[in-house]
Amino acid sequence: MPPDPLHWILAALQQLDEQGVRRFRPATVDPAVATAAPHLNFASNDYLNLSRDPRVVSAAAAALRDSGSVGAGASALVTGRTPWHEALERCLARFEHQPAAILFPTGYAANQGVIAALAGPGDTVYCDRLNHASLVDGCRLSRARLRIYRHDDLAGLRRELDRPGSGRRLIVTDALFSMDGDLAPLPDLCDLADEFDALLVVDEAHGTGVFGAQGRGVAEFLGVEARVGVRIGTLSKAVGAMGGFVAGSEMLVNWLWNRGRTQMFSTALPPAVCAAAAAALVIIETEPWRRQQLHDLSTHFATGLAAAGLTTVRGANGPIFPVLVNTPERAMHAAAQLAARGLIVAPIRPPTVPRGTSRLRITLQCGHTRDALDELLATLMQTLANNSG
């Protein structure tokens, strides 16, 4: 019998075990009890609690019934673009105050497809070192020259931009960094993009619905929407559905229809998902109290973290709060102890974050209460004190 060509995987998995970074499939808590006892979910990105909103669920059910289909059946450029896709595109364009919009199957696919469509060999992309993996992979997929910068050291980015070179230049950044919870310095990045004739590409994955007076994201919140060249969004976080999108000029959207490979060669989103996302966007527009309540809770929790003296990332102001515990083992042990008390948080370890910065990643939802946050904080302090070794 020939040897198993995958025999090397066993040793590789054992090495992951030794490093404390092996992943296992968790049993997920029912989202229906995400904000109520006996389980409190502080690991979900459903920031506005829209994934189970009856109006969103009803819209999905109606589309499922009326379309008579679970899936779209083909890519959007073949037969997969239904009236529900077209309606969501219009809804997104209106929401973002742009002429047009294009859908992608996921936010990951949007980031990969957009960057690879806008840059190529001979061009240069400047990627923040803490960007989401999808942005990093998009930069690599483009085959452009890759330069890494830190958003807390824009002098370094300036030096890179000031070097002689040819081709197009893209500055690529998250708007809200998903593991650190701080905001990108978008006004400063806009200034650099203007000065060096670069295109600023911003992923609003965790900003859409959460930041800005109208919920359009961090660029709106910081007053630089008109200065950002390309804004990418996701429907799978605050919107509570699934998918990614870009809203922009007809020219940009037409280019992505022709060169966004992750969109062109993927089956389109299910019609029911499109209907759900469109319904959620209307709620985001008409119920700003959800966003305000989320920010009020974030302020309350940030104050509690500071008073407790727990180590977090400077600038984290919600709804994402990392509590640094340094080692993978400590992160896993603390998360398990919290879960035993009905408090679900995400233990984050390398390679998702740099070595030595393993953490508990706490995400808030507008349906949480101050009492729930206080319970989490007290239990967190006790858990970390008992596992300080």
C-alpha cells in the first residue's frame, strides 16, 4: 500500500498543538439568546441585532417563497442576478449616496476581488500590517509590489510613498480594525493619498451600520467620504445578512463587473439573503437609536475596562474591545472559564494577531444591557486574577 501523501499533516497538527494555536470547531451558542441569560454572547459581529429581527427574517421568508428557490443557481453575469439582487444594489447605492453598487458573495471575496481588479504587476499597494486577512490576500493576489506600513507610524508610510516608482499606487486599510478595535486615521491617509496621487481603498466591514450619523461607516464619521477613492462594505456584520459590496461611480462598478473575478466566477447570493439585507438597511436608516445605544454601551464598557486596569489596545473605543492576555494558553483557558459562566468571548491567538498579543476579543451588541456588561467585567477580572500565571 503506497504511503499516504498527506502523512505530513499529523506532525504539522501536533506542532500547532505544542504552540497552543490549533483551531477547533466550536459549538456555537444560539443567536436567539445572544443578549439574554443564561448565555451572553460577546463574540458576535451582529452589532445591531438585525440578524434575527422579525422584519429581516420576514423579508427573507417572503423572498424564499416568491422566488421559489434557495440558491441563485448561477453567477450574476449568467442567470444569478434576480430582481432581489437588483433591488439590493439600488438600496445600497441609495444608502451610500452613490450612483451604483455591485454585490460580492462575501466581504472576503469583495476585498480580494476589488484590490486585484485595481492593481497589478508594476503597481504598488501599501497595506496596513493589521489589515484583515482578506485585504492582505487581495494585495498578494494582485501581484503588485507589496509594502507594509503601520497606521501608528504614518511617517513610515510617507517615506515609502516618497520613493521613486512607476505604476498605480493603492493605500489599503481597514476602517475599524477588527482585532484591535481602533479606527484608521482616515483624514491623514486621505492627505497622503492626495499628496502622492494614490488611491485610498477602505474596508468598512465593521464600520457600516455602526459609525456615522447615517450609519455609512467610519469615513462618514470622520467626514472624509468624498475623499476616499473606494469604499468596500460587508452585509454580514451590522447588516446581519451575508455578502460584500462596493458602492461607487458607474465607471468603477462597471469595471468591477468586468474585472472582479471573485464576483464574476462565484454563484450569486441567494435571493432571500438579498431581501434580508435590503430590509436591514432600511432599519439602519430609520432606527438610529440602535447605533446610539451601541455607542453608549461602548463608552460604559470602556470606562469599566479602564477602571479595572485591564490591558487593552490604545484607542479601542468600541464596539470591539481586546483584552490582552499575552499567551495562547491563557486566552483559551480564560475563554473556557468565562463560557462555563455563560459568557461567550472569542480567544484570539497567532497567526490572527502578532505573537505575544493573544487576547480575549469582546464585541458588543445594541441589545446588551449595562448590567450584562458589568457582569462580564466582574467575571473577567476574577477569571484573569485566578489565572495570572
